[in-house]
Amino acid sequence: MASKPIVAIIGRQNVGKSTLLNRLAGKRVAIVEDQPGTTRDRIFANVSWQGVDFILVDTGGLELGAESAIAQGVRQQAEAAVSEADAIIFLVDVMAGVVPADQEIADQLRQVSKPMVLVANKADNSRLEAEAVEFYQLGLGEPLPLSAYHGQGTSALLDRIIDLLPSPPPAEAEPEIMKMAIVGRPNVGKSTLLNALLGGPRVLVDEAPGTTRDAIDTSLDFGGQSMLLIDTAGIRRRGKRGVGVEWYSALRALRAIDRADIALLVLDATELVTAQDTHIAGYIQQAAKGIVLVINKWDLAVNKKPVEFTRYIKSQLKFVAYAPALYVSAKLGQGVKKIIPEVLQVYQERFRRLATAEVNEVIQRAAKTHILPRVGGKQLKIRYATQAEINPPTFVFFVNDTKLVHFSYQRYLENKLRRSFGFAGTPLRLVFKTGDKLC
């Protein structure tokens, strides 16, 4: 299972990198303000175009020559992004023209053997589009004018990007193997957990966070089921990732999630759920991977009860409330034996296939016991439902008007499916189409 290619947006401050990421991702992912230096952490977003999926990375604005700790950290982050990226977008500001910082960045990028596209942003009219030719002097090929704010030219950019990305390797017949990634913040005990699962010190373990810098694959046979365990570098909390190698590791961790079928999200029982825990869980959910919450260091938790702590965790991670939670001490080996059986159960749930009659019976009963959404004089009608795919389980609903399907009603239908059929630990995809029956 190949991981998605990575495309990094590089440029000086206030050229519109975050606006471009939001535009290409189709939603507001990065914080956008009309002042330089807003983005200090890198932001990740999944983008799909013409059947090609990739991860888009927004970096902080480069201040070449600046000596502040923040400026140095941003520069290291950008360098790490370039190192790991499969393609690069070099973003410049057509309204400002070529400035010395653009020249310096271009000099550095010419030394990198990565495919890239030069993009002249803020070309909001034909006059500014014509002025984009000035950037030929950077020596990075033809500049592509666009307006990220208005969305003009973004289709041409996406076409150019997918042309630059490496072709996916040819599909090879491989034995069925379940892939499990161990992810989480630094120093929550991921490598110790892997060693406990394997029954020996196969991975370097250290008290210093970030010891594991690349994803490490380890094969395992459990009762005849072949498994691949992927240990990853800890993903630091936002605002605390200053060293380039840690940014490099964060990208590797996201790649590991993409490669995996199931992700073990390791939490620290001695701490509250952090924003970074939520960020990682959100990426797992967005990637439609199975998830098991592993609350480690439970031997150090004082006056905490599993039932109450599970209720707290689920309240903080509502969007993955379907994830089972296990309480362990990887250091002492307590509760570790429960993890693999739980992972295998989630893996089986991802391949569960339901008969259309079963799905329709539950959905029609749900429609009768809950007020259907209405807009004006028009009310939603669910005509037909069926399971279309597995891994992850995907359900298609044929309705009279997809615009009537509110997010809250989607959640209601998902909960009904889960109560009737389970699907613990795996996200469900609900697709709504206008029509009477399958085509």
C-alpha cells in the first residue's frame, strides 16, 4: 500500500501560502491573516485531483538571514519539507514583483533535485497576469499566474502538480497482510509499546522524546495472521517543533498512517488529551483508517478510573467516539496482550459486508422514527440504501435531494448503522446521491 506523495508550498512571508492551501484543499485548514508570519507550524491537508491523491504541506514564511529563534525554526521546517517532498510549489507575489528574498530562495531551490512549479500569486486581473513574466529571471521556468484568494488558475496549478508527481508503482500481487501504525506525541511510550508487543527490545527506547526518527517496520505473525507493525517518530505538539529532523519525522508519521490499515493512537494516562492528540486522531479519521486508543502509563495514573477516563477521552475526541480504548502499561507489560486481538477485531470490522436488505431495513426504520430534514416545503426522502464498498465500509444512499441531507442527520444515520451492526474502531463513509435506484 503506497503512501500519498507530498507537495510542499515554499515562499517568503505573506505571499499567500495558507490561502493557497485552503483553496486547493477546498476548506479553511490554515489560519489566514493579512500580516506576515502567521503560519509558524506546517499545516497538512489531503488533496484529490483527477483521481490523484496527495498531501499538501504549508510551511511558514521564510525570512532568509533572520536570526531570531522563530525565524530559524521556520527555516528548518521549510528545509525539512523540501527534503521530504515529492514536488515543490514556489510561491511568489506578483504585486510585489521580484524581491531579494525571492532570489535567495530560488538560489537554494535550484540546488534541490526536486520537481517544482513557480507560482505567481495575487494575479487578480489580466494586467497582473501579464506582469508574472518578470519572474522568469529567477531561473525556475515559466511562472504560473493565479489568484489563490479568488480561485483563478488553481485548476491549471493542480494539473501541473499531478504531472510532476511520480507515477504510482505497478500493482503487485502480495499476500494479505494487515498493517498497523503506532502513532502519537513524543514520549508517550510508542517504542516501549512496540517492544512489549514483540516480546523483546527490537526498537531503540529512550526517555528523550523523538528517539525514533523514521518509521520502522517489523513483521509479526499472530495466530496465523501476518501483520506489519509500523513504529513512528513522535508528532510534537504544535509550536514545539523547531528542529528540522522532527518535522521530517512528522511527515514520516503521516505517511505511516496512510500506509496502515489500523492506527494505534497512544495517549499518556498521566496527561489530559492535548490539541496534538486531537490533530493526530483527526488525520486518522480523515484518512479513513481503523483506530484503537491505547492509554499508556496507566500504572502511573493516580485516582483515575477506566470508565470515567474513557468518558472523558470520548468527549474530547467525539469524531472518533467509535474507537475502542485500552488501558496498558507498556513498561510493565500490563494489558498489552489485549491490543493485538482488539486490532484484529477492528480489521475484521473493516471488511464486514452487509446484505442490501439488512441495510434498508435499518435505514427505513431510522427514517420513520426521526423527523426527516426539511428545507422550505421540501422534505428529505431516503429511497434506497446499500453497502457499496469495504475497507472502509461505504454506504450509498439514494435520496430525492442531496442538499436536504444535513450533517447532523448523517451522524444520526451512522449511529443507527453502528448500533445495529457494530463497526467498532472503523470509520464509515456515507455517500448521498440523487436517484431512485442503483445504476
